[in-house]
Amino acid sequence: MVRNPSANREQFRPIDHPNDSFLLTTVVGSYPKPKWLNRADELVEDPDSKFDESDLAEAHDDACRLITHEHERAGLDTVVDGEMRRNEMVEFFAERIDGYEFNGPVKVWGHNYFDKPSVVEEVSYDEPWLVDEFEFTTNVAERPVKVPITGPYTLGFWAFNEAYSSTEELVYDLADLVNEEVEKLVEAGARYVQIDEPALATTPEDHAIVGEALDRIVSGIDEDVRIGLHVCYGDYSRIYPEINDFPIDEFDVELCNGDYEQIPTFEDPEFEPDLALGVVDAHTAEVEPVEEIKENIRQGLRVVPPEKLTISPDCGLKLLPREIAYGKTENMVEAARQVEAEIDAGEIDVDAPLADD
Amino acid sequence: MTERVAATPGIYPLPDWAKGTLSDLKGHQKGDLLSGDEGGEIAETYGEVRAELVDDQLEAGLDRVAEGQARWDDMIAHPLTVHESVETGGIVRYYDNNNFYRDPRVVDDLDFSGDVAGELEAAADLIDGTNAGDAPLAATLPGPYSLADLATDEHYGDDAEFQAAIADFLAGEVEAFPAHETLFLLEPSLVTNPPADGTEERATDAIATVAAATDADVVVQTFYGALDEKLYAHLVDEADADALGLDLVAGDREDTVYNVQEYGATESIALGLVDGQNTLVEEPETVAERVEWFEGQAPAADFETTYLTPNTELFYLPENKYRAKLSALAAATEVLE
């Protein structure tokens, strides 16, 4: 059962928002790290260097401040710190959850590796994972801060399971921990949380497990907190309309990469959560012009009305050159503002958004 | 008396030092992967890796030594992705795993390559240089059914002809191999994407073509679950395998036992006993119990040889756990003595 997205969307509309229509602009999360931060990460490992952990913490703070402000400068309504403190989406959390251990890198393809952890005993919650990071970012930000969290299905299935008789049971235990973390984030003031579940795209037949995990994650979370779910690079006919049963406010999906071929999947039956639509490609190193992005935004209006449409890049932008990532974000916001104005002026028919104006 | 042999179908993880070295030398992108004509530092590094992988197996005490297939960037699709008549397309998912390989698009006649024979010569030299008298070489190739399944045909234009051409190609490769005691033909597609009803014989004929190219014992290793019963019967009767390899880790092992009870078995058998996709390391006693349990279920429990193997390739594992799995297999044969 979908949550109540209309109960929490308006809090993200900036006071000085120029249009009546409001297409909430956001990002998926990751952003290219400044080169000096990568150097700093290496330097702290170098025994001959005087650069130590506290220097690295300072560098991380600086980078988070920088990217949060870069997001604000691009005009985003909600911002993220670009995940400057995170290395990889499973590793980062596995390092913070008791029950995981690391044995070394494994191959994904070619010479691309991932430090795939093993779950060796029941997982449990120790220290908060993201509260410090959120408090720092929200203190330096002028716009509301969104918090991306890797979801329990991905944390479970992208690890070796040594301890649980089924990985499904592990996923539910992890979901309870994510719920605990979300509660703590909400106490600290967070109002926008995104659960990232890329693993669902590889095994869509497990959508019921993800649904059950989401039920646990949102248990006791008030409706003024916006809960998004991000999935990418999948065949959505295999998880739609089941998505409509997920207890979420917003479903965030990459479709720019596939040239919106899958949009019709979401048109029938009626799409129930808000749609956060990817309108710039995270894997092409050219900045899309504003006019092209406006066309992409119109694709989203085929699925939901403007008051249910959120605008986002396809996926995290961390693999792009930084100036390209910035250019895409800035153009994306500009395109959203222009589409809003055109809707206000009646130049776009929201019932037939692809029709010529 | 059944001989118990600890062996693996190879395709090991790179040692951690080589992961870094080779990625620096080759690069991270699709176009940087191996094309089969590498030389200089890259070839040298692979030589060092091969020696290390052979040592790992001798230290663990395996009864057969694989080359290790460190060069197989594309896992079992390797013999095609380095072939001159093949262009590599996009990166595609490797079975139901979070792993990817380059789609091999066959665009011309699949003539002789010799790539795998070259690796095996080098491995045989390494083994000859040690005192590993009891641990002869095991060769590894994809089975023709799986290799055709993983590839895209843009030349032959007919499924049957394509599968036969792949079988002939693999047979030609085997004929160039140095002396080897065992040949593993990896056939996961027989489980994940079995031949359509009525085309089973085409698949078994293709396997028999490759098997006929060697005097060594041929193990047709199936994995990612249990075989469909009808296909199982075809494989036992027609594939000319000395041993059919059965996955006792993934999927329903009762189905596998049922197949053996109902349709009999090959003269020898290979059992996938340790999990190639989980870091949990099995105790040798547990592995030994699984062997005895299985042999006890088989009606004529009189296999010439029982191969104790991992159910899959081992590249899914981190380095330390891959070594531990080799040791568990070797130790299990001692428990059974």
C-alpha cells in the first residue's frame, strides 16, 4: 500500500519558488569526488605520510560542504553531500553493521572488483551509520537534505551468506536495522530518505521480498517523512504493477538510458506513488541540452500529473567528470523550471504531454 | 573399490597482487580485456599467476592440477572471445550472477585457435618441474552446448549448424592439448537453459564430438542446480562422458538422486560438494559425508571414480577462501581413505 506522498511533498518547495507548479528536483546521491579527495584517501594509507585519520575526516567534511553547495548552486530543491564519505554502496554499510566480515575483493567483470563481504553471524545494530553525516550536511545546507541508504535486499544479496539458512531471512533482519537507522535519522531531523535497491533489477521475481522488507523499514515512520525507492537498469514489466503495493512515497527510476522505451509499462494501471524520473543519463559524458531534458520530463507526465512528478538523474553521477555532472544537474533544474512555467501558462497539456504546444 | 579424486574445473580468482598489477597494465574498460595476443609484461604476469595457482593446488594436495584459467576474463566464454573469427559485443550478465562477460559474436568460420593449448603447455611444464607425480594435469573447456548458448551467431545462421561448428572447434582445440589426465567440460547451460524438447540429442552429440577428441577421462560438469530428468537420461546414454558432474550444493539434491536412481549413471561420477559461490568453508568431514551419502543412494554404488569437486568455478570467491576450498576437497579424500 503506497504511503501518502502528498502529505510530505510541499515541505520541499522553496519559499521563493518561481512557479505555481512544482516539479521537485533531486539527485540519486553519488557525485564525482574531487581528485584531491581520492589522493587524500590514498595518502592516509601511506605509512610514510604525516596525513592521518583526523586530516582525512577534515578532508571529507570539506568535500561534503563543497558538493552540498555545488548542488545548491545548480538550483536543486533537495540536496545530498554527493556521498563523499562513502567508498562503495555495500561495503560502506557492511563496515558499520555487526555480523559482516571482509575477506578481500571478488571479480565483477574484467578487472573490476568489489570487496564483497560475508555475513558470518546474525546482523545487529551498533553505532548509527549516517546520523553524523546527515547532521553535518544539514548544518551546512540551506536546502532540505535527502539521505540515500542501500536497501536490505541489496545488502543481503550482494554479500556471501554464511550465517542464515536463507538470504530472505537475512534481508528481513537487515530491514529491521534499516528501520532503526531511519528512526534515528528522523529524530535528527531528516525528512527525505531514499532506499537504494539495485539488486532488485537483477532478480525481479523477488519483488515480494523487497515489499516485505519495505514494510519493516517504514514501520512507525510518520507520513511527513518522504520515503523513496531507487532501482536501476531493470525490466520493469516484471515488477509493475507490484510496485504500487510497496509502502513508499516515491519510486525513483532510470529511464533516460533506455530512451523511455519502458514508460508505457507504468501507464496502466494507474501509477500510485510519486514518480521520480531520471531525465539525464548517468553514463554518457555529454551534458544534455535543456530542450532535450524538457522532452524527457514530458515523458514523466505520461505517467503522473505534475504534482506527483519528481525530477532526477538516472542514477548516481559519480563515474562522470565533475564538470559534466554539474552541467547535467544545472540543466536538469533549468529544464524543470521551464516546464513548470509552461504548465502554468497552459502551454503543455498535462493530459497529452507529448502533443505539440 | 571406487577411487576418490579431488579435482576442480579451474577458473580461479586472481591472486590479490595480480588484480592490481593486471588492471594497471590492461585497464578497466571493456576494450582493455584480453584479446589473446598479449605479450610483454602482461604475459609475464600471467605466467607468474599460473605458477602460483599450480602451487596452490599442489600445496592443498589436489589429485588433479588445473591451469587455473587466470586469463579467462570472460569466464567460460573465453575460448571464443579471444578467437579471430569473433567480435566482442556489449557486456552481458553471466548466468544469474552479479558478473558480466563480453558477448562473443561469431562472424566467421571457427577454425583452430590453440589459445587454450598454449596455456596448458605452460601448466604442464610447471607440473613437470615439481615432484607432483601423483597430480597430473586437468584441462578445462566450456562444453559446446553452453558455449553456443553464451555466444551470438552472426555467421552460420542455423542453431544446429552453429552448435556443431562450436563442437568441432572445441574438438580441434582438445586435439592440440598436451597430455592430460582429465578433461572438464563445463555445461551450466544444460541446467539454466536446457535444450528444447526433442533437441537433446543434438546437445549430447556435440558433447560426444568433443569427448572423442581426447583419450583422457571426460567429466561433463553441470551446475547451478539439478538436471531435468529426461535430459539427464540423454546425457548418461549419449554424451560419451566418463563422468557426469552433478551439483549437490545448488538446487534440489533429491532431484539429482532421483535421476541417478531412475536412470542409472555414468561409469564414474563428479560431485559438486563445496560451494563455489559462498565463503563458508565446508569441513572435510562434511564433504566426506556428502560423498558417502550420495554413493549410498546410487543403486549400483560402484563408481570407478568419484571426483570430489566444487559445484561451480571458484572465481566468485576471495583469494583466501578459494584456497581453503581446495584444501577442504583434498582433505575430504583423506577422510574417505
